[in-house]
Amino acid sequence: MFKGFFITGTDTGVGKTVIAGAVIKVMQSFGVKACAMKPIESGCGKEGDMLIPYDGTFLKQAAHMDEPIKQVTPFCFESPLSPLAASEIETRKISIDEIKKAYYKLYKSYEAIIVEGIGGLMVPIRKDYFILDLAKEFSLPLLIVTKPGLGTINHTMLTVNYAIEAGLEVAGLIINYSRPPENSLAEKTNPQILEEICPVPVIGTFPYLKGMGEDVLEKTAMRNLDLEVLKKYIL
């Protein structure tokens, strides 16, 4: 089985892209030739007539990939919406077959892959096809990114339990500060509560990063993530 992770979130804006980049750096530190993929990206920038997937570009650079960005992010949309809504507004259908072809092309060239999803598991790609279904297609273990603050326990437990019930393997949770800490009581207590009640391990708490340089990303990942848990799936 091809190695790697499918990274999903409990919500939008929880920092999946940063965590995806961090896990890529961990893989590289283990000597694994890893690549990245963000199959669909909405809310892309625009340069002339060309849409620029910022997340896909960031991941491509983090993985030091030579492939064209179209290989990393086959479908780009300008509208900052779910893939289903964006595709309907911009009148462009999303082909799952095309996404799978791009995935398996990378499969042949690398030892492992990090796939970043879009929002959470139940974000629709088509009326009858969700991010959950795409994760099933790739058969990669899930890393679930969640926020530290109020409300995260419910969102996290719903996501984890639904993923498990759907037959997906969940490697663990990463609690990510995508915004500066509020130093609230919820932030202080939620990691411990999740460790106590969640059926999958908490792999680490990732601090808020002001800079996004590769050195900073790698050092932060190596200090704050449980490398032994990740190593079990990578090596």
C-alpha cells in the first residue's frame, strides 16, 4: 500500500495546509521521497486568466516538486466556496477520474504522498460525492486537524467517529493554532480532554507560526509532533 496521509479538518480555516507542509518536512527528515497533492482548491487567486492555487503552490514548494502545478492541484476555482458550489457557479465539472489519474501519476514517482482535502469530510464535491469519498478512493490514513479553542471537542469527536464508522483509518489528531492563542481556559484544557476521550491519539499541538519558512516549519514539526506515531505510517 502506498504510504502517506490524507489530511482533513474539523472545519475550514483550521490550518490544514500548514500541517500538510509540516508532515512533508517530517517525511523528508526520515529520508522519504514525499510529494503533495491538493486535488481541488477554491478561493484561488487570479493572474490574468490563470487561477493560482496558493495552498497547492505552497505544498509543491514544501515538497520540492518539479511537476507542474496542474499535477498537484488539478481543479482550481476562484469562488471561496465548497467544490460543488464553486463548480456550479463557474460552470466547470470536477472529474474524479482526472483527480485519480493525477494521484496515480505521483504514486509512480514518489515513496509517499500527503493529500490535503478541502474543509471537512462532508464538504461536497458533487451532489453524491464528498471529501470522505475521495479519502476512501486513496486509502490513506487520516490526519485530522482541529483547532484548540471552544467548540473543538464536539467538532473533533464528530469528525473522528464519523470517519471511523465510514471505515477510514484515523492515524490521529493534530491540534493547530491557526490564529494567535487567546490563552483561554478552553485552549488550556481541550488538549487534555481530547487525549482522555478521543479514540485516536493526539499527535501533537502545533503552535501559531508568524513565519512560514521551510526551516521554521521543519523545526516546529520536529519539536511538536509525535514522530513515533508518524513514523509508524511512513517507514
